[in-house]
Amino acid sequence: MSYGAHRFEFDVVRGWEQLPEGWSFVEVAGVAVDSRDRVYVFNRGEHPVIVFDKEGRFLDAWGKGVFASPHGIYIDKDDQLYLTDDADHTVRIFDADGNFKMMLGEPGVASQTGYEIGVSPVLFGGQPFNRVTNVAKSPNGDLYISDGYGNARVHRFSAEGRHLASWGQPGTGPGEFNLVHAVAVDSSGRVYVCDRENSRVQIFTADGVFLNAWDWVGRPNDIFIDDQDFIHIAELGWAKPVGYHVHDKACRCPPAGHDPVARVTVCDPDGKVVARFGGHKPLLPGNFIAPHGLWCDSCGDLYVGEVVVRGGAVDLLAPLTPHCFQKFKRSGV
């Protein structure tokens, strides 16, 4: 696939979000934009889903008391929202107004994979779900679900919620995973998987046949594909020390040639980089310490959420407080 010359430039928009007085995101696990350019911020504060218009004006909030641990958010072309809860092992589906439609998974019930926090990493791929992370929808309506911290698989579901297939095992080879953190599907149906602690994006056919891997990314956390099939990747990198846990085979040091900085990269489907930003001073506007979710609106403006509490950034940088949400206005051709 060949793409012509493109120039992507992004400028940070400071103070874009107009939160009600006294409200806080705490940290932002994910962000998504609907067909009307309303921005849904999935966060770990008191109001898990906060909705803004394109100018940053507060519109609505919902989801209080529903989620144990907000993680990923996806919005389809019909403005259905898919919200993953990694602590509850579920995917909940809502309409754009927050009305519950359907749930995948059983609340609080994890599949068997050998994974146990503080005891054991993932030992084998299991059924849906064990600490599920994110969702994407294919052009034919099938759902692809990344699963996750406690599993090493991608699951394929029908639009009606019927489990169709799964692939993946723990490991470092093609089609093997070490923390399946996010998933996206392009217009041709190819599936892109953020294999975070193997520090790569793996690419598959719609049926899970391995095609390629990009190992130039730094611990990819999220991936968004726009209407022109340009791919936006949130790279966690090594902006702060990576801790060790018995249950977590983390990629603690950058592979040879990797810049340790946390950043956002934009590339075409061939992996050619067309934009990249994020610097070595993570507290500065426009830079990152823990980019966790991202999405573009209809103008190509980019929204990035960061997990700064659970990842330890708030404690690391105290008394300074890192930002957890930023908007970037796109320019260029």
C-alpha cells in the first residue's frame, strides 16, 4: 500500500476541558469521539464518563458506581460505546447518552490463564476475559477485544456478542503476546494489536493470521486508526522507572536503538512515520509521562489521556502534579 506525502503537525491546546467546579479526572484511562465530535473522557475519578463538546464545554457525565477500574473506550460509527473494565473482567456497551445496552463477560469472574496478581504471570491463553483492556470494530461489524493484563489473547465476537474465535499465547514469537493492551482495525480489516511488554505492534488478518510486527515502538499503550487509515500510537516508553512484579513480565529497559521518551507517533499502514511528538521533560505541556488512550475527531485534532496515579507518576513527581489529559490541534496537509 502506498501513501503520498503528508505533513502532520500538532499544537497543544492548554486548558481545553471545562470541568464543573470541584471535579477532577484523577487520571484518564481512555478517550473517544462520536460522530458529532463530542468527546468522551473515560476516567478514574468520581464521574467515570465525562462528555464535552468540541470546544471543551461540559455536556454530561454518567457511569458513577458502575465501573471497578475504567480502562479502554471505543465508539463505533453508530455512536455505541464499548467500555472495558479490567478489574471487573467485562465489556459494557452503552448508547451515546449512557443508556446500558449489553455486557460481555461476567462481572468479577476471570478466566483461567494461570495469572495471579503477586504470584504468577500469564501461563497460557484462556477464554474471555481476564483483565480485559480494549475493543475495536471491523468494517463487517465484528468486535476484536484485547485481553489483557491477565490473558494473552485477542478475542473475536459478532456484533451481537457471540464469541467467534480467539488467538494468542504468552511469549515473544509471532502471534504471541506479553500484555495485550489495545487493538484497532483498518478499513481493509487488518487487525493491529498493541503487544505492550514485547514493545511492538503486531498486525494480523481478520482471521488472526500473523502478517507483520513493528518493533520500533516503545511499549505501545493504545492505537487509533483514522478514516484515511493513518495510525496513531500512544507509546508509554520508559519515561519513569518500570517496576518489577512477580505477575508482570514488564519490558524494564528500552531495546537497543529505542528512545525511552513517552510519545505519540503517527504512521501510515506500511509503518512509515509521518509525525512524532513528546519530549524528555514530561511535565511540560505537549509532552507525556504515561499516555494511555488516544482518539482523533473529524478534523484530525487529537485527544490523549494519561494514567498518572496507578502508574506511579504522581508519587514519583510529587509535589508536582502531572497532567492526565491533553488536546492537540492538528495542522498541516
